[in-house]
Amino acid sequence: MLHLECQWYRNVLKVIQFMIFLVTYLIAMIGNSLLVSVSTVDSALQTPMHFFLGSLSLVNIGCTTVIIPKMFTNFLSKNKSISYGGCAALLYFSFFFGPSECWILTTMAYDRQATICDPLHYTLIMNRRHCLQLALAFWISGIPVATVQTVVMFIMPFYGPNVINHFFCDSPPLLDLVCMETFVIETDFGGKAFENSKFLQAQANTFLDEFQVILFMIFVVIYLIAMIGNTLLVLVSTLDPALQTPMYIFLRNMSLMDIGYTTVIIPKMLTNFLSKDKSISFEGCASQMYFSFFFGSSECWILTMMAYDRQAAISDLLHYSLIMNWRFCLQLALASWLAGIPVATVQTAVIFTLFF
């Protein structure tokens, strides 16, 4: 009886999830398609920013189309398999559109920097030819990234189970299948098989131990650089009176959020590299998830506040100091911190009320 209730609950949950993601997907597709169409047809929107926004919408359409349709079929179909070639293609295009989107955001930041720092020469700097060259550059930049990462992923040996606990072929779940477990090599010498499992297992364990130490050292260095850099930014922007501007207030808060986010995740990961006991308690898992949701969503909000600050600086330069006064900046920073609490609370509560 309990099994049937759980099965019914899962089926209903799948249908609800399907409807939610379908509506979200349609809104994203319609919104991005309208943005591309309007920015292409309307002569008043033939500016570098709208050109890059149109390109960003195309990238978003490609990225969502690569992942979401297969996820939809998995919601309602009992057969959730994918071919080896299909998995490789899906992984390739997800790697392609991801870096391309990062590069186009970088290009848009460069465009805004040219607007703010050199407005008199802006039309000369961001002319049509230069915009097309930048657009071509960020589309091409995704090709080597996708090619290298996909080739590296699929030249690794895959042994053991061929099941991933994920909604599409992403690199982290695929790496879980790259294992060096005991296996039997069978060679037909008069129908007799022989086993090299012990020798191969010893080689695999040695390789994995050495690789974990290397990864540990790399991530320790990255963690220390991130902690020292963010700490210095907080101290300098707090102590230097010349840096008491809205942008540095938001940068200071973002550095504090980065410190919190990395501290939630990295120390446990570093202990797992060198420890045989990689377990975590139920409460520890819940608290880690809560604070990762908290700092992640708070960082998104502080980035939104920084974008609003730049928009005020560009659109209403004469009244900028009145709009972004000290009190208002503190209110925006406080709002960014508080905004993470309901997001983290709801998402963590939803996760841990599910059946395990």
C-alpha cells in the first residue's frame, strides 16, 4: 500500500514538474525569439548593446534547446536511455553554448565600459565592423572549449554501470562512471579466460591516490588565492576613504558572499580528497545545502544591484549621487543579504521533505 502511494506521489510530482518546466521553457523561447526579432527588425534598436542582446538570446535558445527537450521526454517516458553518440553530442553543445554565453557577457561588459569611460568616441570604438568581429569571436570561442572537453571526457575508460543520476549528460555525473574498479580481461586462448583484476586494481588505486593529492594541492592554492583576494578587497575598500563609493560597497559585499560560499563547500571537499571517510551527516548535508543556496542567491541579488548602479550612472549621471546615496546603498546591500534567506529556506525544506 505504501509503495503504491509513493509511486502515485512520484507520478503526480513528475507531471507537475513537466508542466512547470514546459511553461518556463515556452516563456524563455518566446521571450528570446521576440527579442531577436524586435532587435533585428526595429531600426531604432540597431545599437551594439541590442545586437549583443540578440546574440545572447540566440545562445540562450541553443542552450535550452540542447538540454530541456530530452528532459521533457524523461519526465513522461519510462525509457530514459540515451545513445552514446547522443550523449556525446548533447555534452558537446552544452559545452559550446556555455562558454559562448560567458564570452558574450564579457563583450557586453566591454561595451558598457566603453560607454562609460569614453562616451565621445563610443561610436568610433563600437562600430558595426568591430561588433561583428566581437560576435564572430565569441561564437568561435566555444568550439575549441567544447571540442577539447568532449574529447577528453570520451577518451576516458568507462567501466561498471552506465546509469547517471542526472537529467542530462553533464560532465560531473559522467565522471562518476570513469572508475577503476576490479574487472576481468578475458582472452580466448582455447576458451580459457584469465583475470588481471588484482594487478589492475593496484595500479588504479596508486593512480587515484596520486591524482587526489594533485587535486588537493591545486584546490588549496585556488582556495587560498580566493580567500586572500576577497579579504584584501574587503579591507582595502573599507579602510580607503577614496573607495567609499556605491560600486565598492557592492564589491565589498560580493567579496564577503564569495568568502562564505567557498568556505561552505571547499573545506569539506579538501578533506574528502585525503580522507577515506567521505561521509557527511544528514544535518551537515542540510546545513551545507542551505548556506550554498543562501550565498548563491544573495550573490545573484548583489550582482543585480551592481547592474542597477551602473544603469543609474549611465542613464542619470547628473542625479547619480542623489539616487545612489549612502543610505540607499546600505538598504540595497541589506536587501541582497536578506533575499537569500527565503530562497535557501524554501529550497532546502523542499529537498528534505522528499522521499529518500
